[in-house]
Amino acid sequence: LKPRQGWTMSAAMAGFHSSRLVRALQHVQTTRQLQGSLAPRCDRRAFAKPSHEGGRVIGPRYQPSLQQTLRNTRGRELLRIVDIAVPNLKHPQEFSVILRALALDGQWRRALRLLKEMKEIGISIDVAVYNEVLSAMAKDKKVEKALSLLVDMREKDIAPDLPSYNSCIGACKPDEWARALHILEVQMVEAGFEPNGQSFEYTAAACEEGGEWQRSLMLFLEIGHRGLESTSVGHNYALSACRQGKQWKHGLDIIAEMGKRNFEPDFRLRQDLEAQSRGLERAPPPEPSRRTSPSPDNLWQRKQQLRELREQDKRRQEERRMEQERERKERERQERLERERRPTTTNAGAASSAATASAPVTAATEKVKTPQFSPVPQQAEPHKPVTRASASSSSGSSS
């Protein structure tokens, strides 16, 4: 198997086909070339400066950084890139970028393995590196693992700082709100740290999700009493606690305060609090979407849906065109039938009119041709006297 330009032999044997992986390895190898410590198994020609030879460009035009490569990478792809890129890493800053990406995705197991790999190659591990691992554990809500890592830090003479304890508080699940309070009120005080606004916000979030809305509101108010910095996330958790306890007056005050600080309250929380001020339990649910299918989550599904909509539109236009064609043909057929019926009716009408016109003429001619005879008056016979013989003869004839 011959490796392509920009690939190491191990990457080629792994058979990866990810462009992000290629960019990550190119960044690592370019950095090592600048430091003068390029590995002999890497292809030097692949990282030459861009030049034109024979009408084609030689060498990469753009080398993205490792941080840009891992910015939006999650899940198995992130783990695959890390497994391929880590053997080529040498600088502590590159390991920090990998740890930050693992922390954002909650990959605390891979982060612990990376700690061991850093120790094996002789890179010094400080509290910042441990804080990245603690952030990964907080993302996955593993408070037991986080507290045990704090113990390991003390055993190795690495003192945890305030972000370390904040990550332990953030690692508490909703049903572990009491442990979050214990870390805030006991462990941090014993370690000699003063809680900041993030400490109170993490604890208030755990209490609110655990159903302890009174404690959550008290912790949020404590931030203001101590003059600590708070964020929009903490204010929205306070609004959720007000909704849970039906404290709509206090919730509307918090919304007004968020407006002064240019914080955006959650839309649903604001609606529910306004509905509670009118005597309702919750705001009415939003109207269902008119979409026949759920909204796609990735770009490929969106493109596929748009393609299907275009095909449907084309089919509708074709059906409309065929329907118009059928209507046009039917209209032409009706007009043709009308034209065919029209001459017969005109001929019949002409014949009837001619017949009616010739009838008076014939009658007139008949009047002219037939002579008009005047009746001849009959002359009255002379009166004859009736005798006995004529009367008997008449009676005999009648009999």
C-alpha cells in the first residue's frame, strides 16, 4: 500500500478517508518540520511550499490548525482522529487542544488515557491539564470519578484550584444536589477557596433540576448579595425555579433585571411566568407545526428533503399542464360540434322561411286564377193548385 501525499504510513495502513484527519496530520507534520524534527517516515515533499511546476500546484495551499480541525468534531470521528493524531504529537499545546476537544464531547475515558500517554513521553502535567479532564467528567456527570481525580492530584502534589472544584460541582446529577452543596459549603472552604459566581450557579442548577427550587433561589440570590458575576444561564435557572415554585412576581423581577444586563430569558419560561400571573398553571402549548415530516438534523437530510419538494412541485406542474391540455382539447371539440350543427339549422331555417314566404304567393295566384262565379238566383215555379188526384198520387208515391 503506497501512502498518498500528506499521509503517514500508519495512517495509510489504518485506511482512513477523513479529510479532517488528513488536515490534522498535515498540521502536526508541518509544525514538526518548522521545529526541525520531522519524523523520517513522513514525506517531506508533501509539505513543500506551494510552487507552480509544469502548470500544476505542488504542495498544500492551506494548512488548517488542529483546533480548527477538531472544532466541530464529535463522537467516533473525534476518537478516530485522536487515535491517529496523538502518536505524532510532541508539543504540550497540541495535547491541550486534544484535551479541550475531548472535554467538550465528554470523552473522559479517552482523556484519562491521554494523560498516561503524556506521562510516557515525558510531558509535564499541571493543574490546567487535570482541569480539562475534570471538565470532561463534568460533561458526562461523573462526580465520583471527579472526586477521585482530585485525590490523585493531591497525591501527586498538584493542588486543585477553584475551577477544579467547580467542575466537581458541575458533575453532580439532579439527584446528587446534596453532594453539590457539600462541595460548595464544606470541601471548598476546607481547601481555602472562596466560591465564585460559577460555583453558586452550578449548585443552583443541580438543586433546581433536583426539585429543590427554594434552595436554588437562595443560592441565586446569594450571588447578588456577595456581588459576584453571574451569567444568563444562572438567571434562566432562577426563572425555572420561580416557575416550579409559582413565584411569578419574583420571576418577572428577574426578567426585568435580565433586560437591563442584555440577557435573553428563555421564551418558554417567560410565557409560563406570564401565564401564572394571569392565574394559569402553564402557558398553552404551541400550535403544532404544519410540517408533514420532522425537521432534519443534518445537511444531507435537508438537501434530500429539498430535492423531494422540487420533485413534487415538478409533478404538480406537469399534472396542471396536462389538465389544461385536456380542457383545451375538450373546448375545441365542443366548438367544432357547434360549428357542425350551425349550418344544418341555418338551412332548415332558410327552407322554412322560404316555404312561409311562398305560401301567400300561391294563395294569391290561386285567387287570381280561380274565377269567381256569382250565384244564379233560382226562379220560383208558378203556384199550382193542389187537387184531390195530385194529393192521392203524392201519398201513393210516398207509401
